[in-house]
Amino acid sequence: MKEQLEKIRQLAEKELAECGAADVLENLRVKYLGKKGELTAILKQMGGLSAEERPIIGQLANEVRKTIEDGISERADALKSELAAKKLKEETIDVTLPGKTQTVGKLHPLTVTLNDIKEIFLGMGFEVVEGPEVETDHYCFEALNMPKHHPARDTQDTFYINDNVVLRTQTSSVQIRTMEKKKPPIRIISPGRVYRSDAVDATHSPIFHQIEGLVIDKGITMADLNGTLELLMKRLYGEDCKIRLRPHHFPYTEPSAEVDMMCFNCHGEGCPMCKNEGYIEILGAGMVHPKVLEGCGIDPEVYSGFAFGIGLERITMGRYEINDLRLLYENDMRFLGQF
Amino acid sequence: MDLSMRWLNDYIDVSDMPIKEFCSGLTLSGSKVERRETEGSEISKVVVGKLLSVVPHENSDHLVVCQVDVGHAGNGEPIQIVTGASNVNAGDIVPVAMDGSTLPNGVKIKKGKLRGVESNGMLCSLGELGLTTHDFPYAIADGIFIMQEEAGCPPFELGQDIREAIGLNDTCVEFEITSNRPDCMSVIGLARETHATFDRPYTVKTPTFKGIEGDINSMLKVTIHNQKLCPRYIAGVVKNVKIAPSPRWLRERLRASGVRPINNFVDITNYVMLEYGHPMHAFDIRYISGSEINIRNAKNGETITTLDGTERTLSENMLVIADAEKPVAVAGVMGGEYSGIMDDTVDVVFESACFDGASVRTTAKALGMRTDASARFEKGLDPQNAYPALMRAFELVEMLGCGEVVKTIIDADYSDKTPKGVEFNAEWINNFLGTDIPEADMIKYLEKLDFKVENGKAYAPSVRIDIECKADIAEEVARLYGYNNIPKTIIRGVAEAQLSEKQKFERKVSTAMVSMGAYEITTYSFISPKYFDKIRLPADSPLRNTVVITNPLGEDTSVMRTSVLPSMCEVLARNFNSRNPEVCLFEIGSEYIPNGGELPDEPVRLSVGMYGGKKDFYDIKGMIDTMLDLVGVEDVEYTACTDTAVFAEASTFHPGRCAVISKNGKNFGIVGELHPEVLENYGIGTKAYAAKINLTELMEEATAVKVFKPLPKFPAATRDLAIVCDEALPVAELRKAIKKAVGNILESVTLFDVYKGKQIAEGKKSVAYSISMRSHDGTLTDEQADAAVKRVLKELDKLGAELRA
């Protein structure tokens, strides 16, 4: 009987090792361990054994059963892994085939830039204020210290609706509307369309966008203006950005400045990109003229403030290296798709 | 303002300063350099030569062969040059472009053979050197420049660089002078700025002249009739003038300043204008009728033929210089042709006057002639500068030996001479600038600019017409201290800000559009009135009432748009023409709607446009639906529309494929397929779809806050119904009926099929809905659901719709 058990064990081990499929393995289980299986058949003969032999054979039989059971379970695990591996292998795809892209649109590059600028100023506590594009001469010029026949009006070729109504040449008009309505402290930016009768070419458009900024409070200094502009340019162009201020003239600010950014290409040495100047003019700014404050009912002896105006097209063209302003208004899909 | 550096050096010596340093220094102190240029920089290897012999070319009847002595440039040997010019003779001194030389406009000269005879360079004309006969009046325009020695100039040396020989080597610096600084439109003004910037000494000498005896009052009478428009008029007389070209040094300076030399008297007035910044005028005294000068307003309809030969009709708000009978000049703008300086002029009147800026500006504009003089006067000039300017002119007359200056002058002076002191308060300035500049330094800066500081006041020199208030003084201090030396600080005080509801709403709309694949466009807000025809607006459409630009660039941009649709159509057309196969675009932009008041309304619109791919009406409608859902607008209705009274742009769309969008009875948008005629008008060769949504009005309907509904606890009951109804019945009616009939247990009703065809009777359609019902109080029973369906069928019956058999 002992020999029989050993023989069963050997045969089972051999057959298990050769077993390559789940159904074969099930047949083996039935063959050895099933109710009519070989091991069961032997155990049934246990009754005929002597009292001495019974525990020994019993133990051996249990060992053999355990071995076979373990063998089956081991084999089952192995078969499962093989199967899984085989399946994974079969499911292999070419991951270099193109992905299925989602259809989304894009914002116009002017909007992308404007949104960035708005975020910068919102973070500095500037509200975004809008005003009419068809504007009275008063808000566009008179209240900005540019009475009729002021020579500075020449620098802003104006579209007229009638003697008193114009298409605004600058968003500075919103400064006045804001100061008339709101008491200081005031911190606003005012983005929007402005109009000048310039014929269309690569750098001119009769419609373009400006972002006007205005801060009015007690104790606002020109140093605050310098600091604010530097922060703006660094946030917009990165920490390496260097600016310089140059005295200039705007009728509505005093002192007035133009702000240049050091040319990224030549770092101030002068190159064709910056027309050999080393710097690129980027915006105009200054301390709000006392006459302008007075005109809006703000006492210049108590309050001071600064204002600045940024050309959105210039900033946008600079950051994307767009060389022709007309592209911005042609709206060709091949252009719009690039941003 | 073009500045001759040679001229500037008369007043302040900066000849040793690198030009780059000069330009950057002045730019940063407020006089922005636009450009700088060295005369003759394109010319190289052109030298002074002397023609030793000129003999005819053996193979040509129009060429000559010259032996030219070019001194050391030819290593002591004469060189041979063949030329076609006919004005050359042995002994002539000429400019010689050597082999390998360069000339203006990129011309390069190489030796070669002309009809078999070797030529080692070229003899140059004035034009080839970039000059004209205005620069060298003794030379001819077409022919070789035969050089002549001129008084006061060093003699020519053979082999000498031509630029040095003829003084074509000045450096010109072009400044952008802002309108508040007419004082800087002068050599002396820029010398003052140079002095203040670099702290080098500068000297302005008082002009002197000897003069001859004579009483000007016996020659001339001056009356100012409008002292407001002419605060000062000084007249002087020069007798026995000799009209001739100016000497070379004067011509050189004018040329470097961008002014064409004419003759000594014209040149003197221009010279003084450039040097002192004060325009002058010269008359021929013979043509001043009655020997009187009246500064008066013109009479309406009075005419004058100005120096440019044009007859101008004047009006009474224009100021003129008139003799006893007629205007002889438009004050501060241009002189009359008749009284100008001619070759036979004997006695000359010099005018040095001051006119009101606004008046000159308006006059020059009305007459359409801006001149160098008017450009200066209109900015407002200093009446006190008129006197030294005239003295300088006299000095030049004597220096040039071209006339006898009558010592006495007429000075009609009504100008205000009280010095304008402006508050000077160092502490205020520091507080204003955010600086800590010592008072002594501030005073030093101001004094360098010729200000006087006394008793808490700063007195600007009278030429500084721009100094009016203490902020102006702060600017003077700041610019000499250096704008870039002012600290950079952060604004004190806490402030928080956020976008307005309107701005947030617009941003939501554009985010929604972008997320659905639409690309944003930016278009002009002015259009042509003809575009209203292109989009088929009826002749009486209210949208044809526009804000009109009186001085447009062209008809295409002459009215402010009252509809955003033409702009969208144009962009669709442009993309179609560029062969972009498929586009989906949107714009958020304004319309400009006259409202009877001074300024129009500027409501904000969303326009959407698309073509290509497999797009149809339902794509654009679905896009609008999704956008409305994303921005919180629910329960909108779409109604078929062909009536422009319902929505003004209805006629732009296909009459069978257009819907107005409304909520609570208010129409806020239109969507549809563009009318075939519109497509044709724009040259769009495919079906295209567009929509316009009135965002300003829509925003009122949007629910900003969404309220959470608990997740359902009980299962839903669904019933699918196929309904047969008239083909023409809009499905929106069926939907309404279903909603009404099911009542509050309705969760959703979804259309999943529309069928027309064999199984359905002619003129009918089958519409399939899936109705989902749910109660929050318990599981719906079959009986409840079936009862709801019964109610639906009853309701549908009223529409003539029934369950499909």
C-alpha cells in the first residue's frame, strides 16, 4: 500500500508538471482527489490494515494528498499567470500611432495677453473698468488737459462723429469718468479699443487696444509708479526684464515718462530688432497732472496719483514675435490656431 | 529737429564726446534721439583730383580720356579715367571715385575698360555724391562737379578725402521734441539741455552789429490791431541788399539740419529759426503799399497768393500781416509771393514777431499748409526771444556782407514781461517723487537749466513756456536727477479687486465657446454702410441708422457697426478664400446703437460663425445650447423666424432655417443658416451658419448660483413613446405638451429619433421620445407611470398627434 501511495505521488507530480491547461488540471484533480479518484480508492482500503500500519499509512496518505493538492493549486496559479501574460501580450498596440485629439478652440492672442495683464493687476488690487468707445471731446481731450487746438492733439489723429463726439483715441477717458464717480483711493485699469486715423500697415491700425492704469491716493509717489511698472514688466516678461524710464510729455501727466524695455535680442547693445537703440518703447506713464485732478473734483494738495497706458498690440506682437499687425485683425484660422 | 553737431559745438564743446554717449545722455534727460547719421558715411575712397589732360577717346565721339592727378591717393602717379561728361577741361578740380570706392545708395566703382581704354575710376557729379545745386550753387546738376575754392574755406588738397574737402562730414542727430518744448527746436535750446545733462560750460553770445544811421519810422509804420493774437511785432530794415548764395559754412549747416539753402536772405531767416527757435520773415519793402504794416484779422473772402504760388481765400478769424491795401503774409504761416525776396530786391524788412499758438494752428489747418514756422508758432513761442533773434539776423547780414542794417527798429510790444515764479518746495518735491534729493542739488539742477531760484520760487527762463506749476518743477528736478535713479516702491495700502459681474460673465461665455472648439476673432468695429445690403437688411431696417464718422479712412470703415454679423461674415469669407476647409469662430464685441442722446449705446454681442465639415444647423444650435447651459441660462425657447420685425437680422438667414432665441418672452438671439444670397454676396461657396446673442440682455437672465438637488433615492420609470404628428408641427410643441402632462414627476424628456418615410403617412412624421419619471417620495408604480403616459397622449391629441401604431 505504501508503494501504491508512492507511485501515485510520483505519477501525480509528473502529470502535474506536464499539465498545460486548466481543463487538464481539473481532470487530474478528479483523477487523484475526486470521490472516485485513485487516492480516495486507496484510503477506502485503510480499514483492512493492522492497527500498527493504519497510522503510518494514514499519515503517508495525508502527505500524498497534501502534495497533490499543493501541486494542483501551484499549477493553477502558474497557469493563470501564463494566461494573463499571454492576454496582455496579445493586447499590445502601437503606442506611436497618433492620439485622438479633442476639439477645443482658442482665444485670440490679444485676449490671451490681455487676460494675463488683467490677472497681474487684479493681484495688485486694480479693478477693471470699462467705458464708452464713442466718447465726448470732453472726456477724450478737454478733461485730460488738452483743450481744443492743443498741439498735442496732433499726435492723436482723431475720428470725429461731430464737433463734440469722437472715437476715443485713448482709454485715458475712462480715468476721468472714474475719478468723477469714485472717491480716492482709486486703483483701476481700463482696457479697450481705441481709434486713430492711421492708414493700415504692418505697424499701424486705425483700431487698436490700450490698457490704461490709474492710481489715486494720499502720498502716491513717482517711486510707486516706477515700482509698479517694474513689477508689471517682470510678471509679463520674466525676472530678467529690464526697463528704463525716459522723460516725455503727455498733457495729462507731470512728470511724464516713456518706458523702454531692454531689447531681449541684444541686451541694450543695439541691433536691427530695436532699430539700434538697445531698447524698445513699451508704454507711456506719469504722475497725474494737478489740473486733471482738479477738473475731476480731487484736491491735488491732498491726493496724488499716477497713470500709465500700455499698447496691447505692441505687447502681444512682442511676446509672440508677430511681425505684422494686420494678422491680428485678419483672423485667418492658420494664424488663430497658433496661440 | 535735426541738429548739426558742428553747429552745436559753437555753443558747447562736446566734440570729444563719443556720439553714442551724447545721444543716450540727452535721451535720458528728456530730449529723445530718434536717429543719428554722419554725412557722407556711404562715401569711401572718393578724393580730390585735378584734370591734367582731357583728350577725345579714339573709339568714341562722346567719351573723353582724362589723366587725373590724385596726389598721394595715386601714389604720385596720375590715373587715367574715361568719362562721358562734356563739362570737363584740363585744370579742373573734381571729385574722383577711385577703384573700389563706394557712393550713396550702395553704388560701387571698379576699374574697367570703356571701348578698349582703361578707366581707373569715375569722375563724380553732385548727384552721385548725394548733393544738389542748392548745396553748391556754382556747380551744374548734369555734369561733373567742377569744384571751386570758396572764401573762408581751406584750399583743396589733391588726394584729400572728398568729404573733408567739401565739408560733407557733419554728424546730424534727429531729436523727437515733444509739443511742450518748442524751446528745444533750436540749437541754443539743445545746447542748454546738453549743458544741463553733461554739466559742460555753454555760452550764448549777445549778437552785435554796426549798422547804419537812419530812422526806421520814416520808412515804415507798424500797427497791431489784435494784441491778443500778436503780442509783439518787431520790424527792422536792411538796405542795399545783395542777393547771392550763402557762404559754404552756412549752407553746410542748413543742409545738416535738413533745410535747403536758397539765397542769403532766405537762408538767414532759416538759420536764425534753427538757431534761436524763432521763425522770421523777410519782405521786399517796395511791395509794402503805403509803407505800413498792419497786423490784423483778415476780411472774409480776402485772398493772398502765398510763396508756394497758391491763391488762398482767408476768413476773418485768421491773422494776417497787411500793408495799406492787402495781406502780404498769413501771420506765422507763410508769406505772400508778391512781397517775397527777389533777385532785384534792394531794401528788405525783417519781421521778428510772436503770434498766438492756437490761432496759427487753426489758420494753418484751415488753409491746409503747415510750415516750419507754423509748426513752431502753434506750440506757443516766447515773445522775448523775438528780439535776440532779430539781432542775430542783423549780425549775419553784416557777417555775410549782404546789406546795410538800419540801426533803429520798430518794436510793438504788448507782451507780458512779469516773471512767472512757480512754487519751489524741496520737501514737497521729494514727497511727490518718493526721493530724498538734497535741496541744494535741486537748485543746482534748476540753475543748470537757467532757472533762478529765490524766496521759495523758481523762475524759468522765458523760453520755457511749459513751466506752469510745481509739478513741472518736480519734473525738471526728476529728469536731471535721473528718472532711473528714483527708487522703485510698492504702493502702500491693501487693496483687493475682482472682475465685475459683466466681465466674469463675458469670460464664462468665451471659455464655454473655446471649450467647444470655437476660435476667437477680433474685428474692426467700423464697417461700410454697404455691408447692410450684403447681409440683406431691409431698406427701412433700424440698423441702418448708424453713428457716422465724418472723416473716415475710407467708405469701408465709415460707420460704427449696428450689427456684428457683417464682421463675422467677412471673416468667414476671408477664411473660405484662404482655403481653410473648416472653421468655427466667435467674437465678443460691441455694437454702437444711436439712442437719440449724445453718445450711442454700446451693447455687447456674441457672434458665432461656422462652415465646413459635416456641420448643419443643429451643430450651431447645440453649441449655443451648451454655452447657455454653461453660463447658467435655462429654459430658453427657439422659434422659427423670418420676420425682421421680430429680430432685425432675420433676413440674413435662410427663411426655413432660422430661429430666434428667447426667454421669458424676450428675444436675445438669433441662429441659423446664412441666406444663400448672403453667402453669394460674401463669396462663401459653401453653407455657413451664424448666430448673434445679445450678451448684455442675456446676462440679466443668467442664474449665477446653482442650487444642489439631492441625488435620487428611488428608481426612475422610463417610457419610450413614438408619436406621429403633422410634419410641420415643431417638436418643441410636443415637448411642451409632454412636460405639461407628466407634471412634477417628470425627470427628463429626450428626443431620440425623427422619422419620415414609408411606414408613415404622407405629410406626417414620427418623433420618438424617451420619458424618464421619478418621485422623491417613493418608487413609482407601473400604474402611476402608465397614468402619466395616458395624460401625455390626451394632451398630444390636442395637437393632432397620436401614438404610432
